[in-house]
Amino acid sequence: MNNSEKVSVIIPAFNAADTLAETVASAVNGTHKHLEILIVDDCSTDTTAKIGAKLAEQDSRIQFFRNSENYGVSKSRNLMIHRATGKYVAFLDSDDTWEANKLEVCLKMLEDNPEVKAVAHALRYLDKRGNKLGYISTYPTTKAEMQAIKDTGESPWVFPSSVVVDRSILLQEGGFAEDWQVGEDTELFTKIAQKYGLLAATAPLGNYRIRGNSLTDKHWLKKRIAADCVKENQLRRLRGEKELSLNEYEQVFLKNLPLLNRLNKFRQVLALHYMRKVGQSLLNREVLPTLIYGIGSAVLSPIAAANKWKWMREREQLSQKTVEDIGHSAELNPQRASEIDRSS
């Protein structure tokens, strides 16, 4: 491929004035130069629009767009997918960053695995001070794991800022579900992994910023329902059955449950949310929130909390490895997606 393929980098932004320039710089300064960067401001109330417009003036590869109204991240990404002109599309959230060789490695993976239409990679966390911490594993990293997704309906474990995908596939699948407030990325990438193949590198080629006001934090219950809906529809797709909309799934598998079952489901989801907050607080060195959420998760689900701490210790060990130690192949297998799901 020799860096010849054009990549369209889609960056949706909302009130991202503090991080947008750093995010764009990480893509512009990468080793792969044949790209276009499409920034779309979703009616920010800070200076995001001013910064985005200035960045576009400084580099002809950067284009800046501003939505006429607040559409949300799914529609914003979809609009840019249709504007994109690259063979491949890479997603980059406005508070995340890439390592310099991210696109180079991802394009090489696509070249070496022509049967795969999407690739991704592991990440590191960025704390609120901008320090790179920990290690976010990814799945699938082998062709056997990739086939398991196709055969069993498992979901991949990838973040939007790690994914590079053939644009024609995004157009064919209609992009992100615009009626999903959260979980739309899981829904699309799971569908792509099952139908077209997705393979991930174990090297942390990007950095995911930890924020306490993310959509996942604000809508943690809806996020879990969405993730469960994706799993159900994966199985339905394999069985040739009609898939459920998110609203249909919520009615059948939550609201129509007997009261005790519904309360138990809520307990499980709340425990998962608290465990996520434990991880965020610990990485940001926030002692009191770590203790509060840790105690809460232990009370709600002692076994799951113990698994979380075990998982976090393993991530800490992985974080000590350099990018070269981890490598770009699948020598180091991450936890199964189901195990990660219980800990995230």
C-alpha cells in the first residue's frame, strides 16, 4: 500500500475547545500523510467553532463544518461519511489522540488481510493531566477470535477512535443508528465485525481521554440496555430472525420483567457503572471517589467487584510494557469480550 490510500478522518466535536487542536495535531503529524480531516462542530457553546475554522485555514487537508442544529454524534458522523472522499474512514473523537504510526499500521493490516474490511487497535488512557496511563485491550486480535464473532454473535471490544473501516461498508450499512443516544458505535462495529470481519492490533496506537461527563456516564443505564440489545440482535441475525429496535428490546427485556427481576437487573447495571467509575477515579488519582464507588460496587456485586480489581491489576501490568513489547500482531491475547464486558 505504501501510504498511497487516502484516509478520511472524521472528528465530531461538541464543546471541545480544550482538546480539539491537540487531537487534530495527532492526526496531521502522523506518518501517513495522504488524508483529509473532516471536523464537524455540533453547535458548541464554547470556542470550538473558532478553533476548528482556524485549523482548516492552516492546512488544506482539514475541512471544518458546523451543524445548523445539535444533531448528536451519530448524525454528525454520518454526514461526514457522505462527505468523505477517502477509500477508508477513520474515526477520532475530539478529546482523544493517536500515536504517529496509527494509520500506517492500520493500513498495513488491511493490506495484509484483504478479507477484513475494518481494523482497530488497543489504547492507553489519558488522565485529566494528559498523562498516558494503563492499557485498554482490544478484541478480536486473531483470525480465530474474529471467526468466533461471526459464529457465536460475540461483540468486538473496540473504541471509535481506534477503528479504520472501508468507507463503502459504512455506506452499505447506513452508518451509525441515529435513534440510539448511546451504544450506536457498539451496534455498528458489531455488525461490521460479524458480516465483514474486523481485526485489531494489540499495540496501543491511540489514547482515550477519561472524562466524568461523557455520554456513557450520563446515560449509563441506556448504555447497558443498548449493549444487551446488540448481543440479542447478533444472535437473532445468526438465527435468521427479525432484529429488535432499541425501544422494542427495552420493553421486552426490561420494562416487562417482573418487579424483582427488574430490580435485580438494575442492581447489576448499577454495579457495572460504579466499577467503571472506580477505574476512572483511580486513574485520575481521585482517592475519595475511588473509595465511594469501590464500596458501592462491592456492596452491589461482590464477585463482579473482585473480578474488576483483578482485571485492573492485569491492565496495570500490561501498561508497563512498551509499544515494542506488545507488538502489532496478536501474540498477546486480551480477555474474552464477555470477561471485559463484566469489568468495564
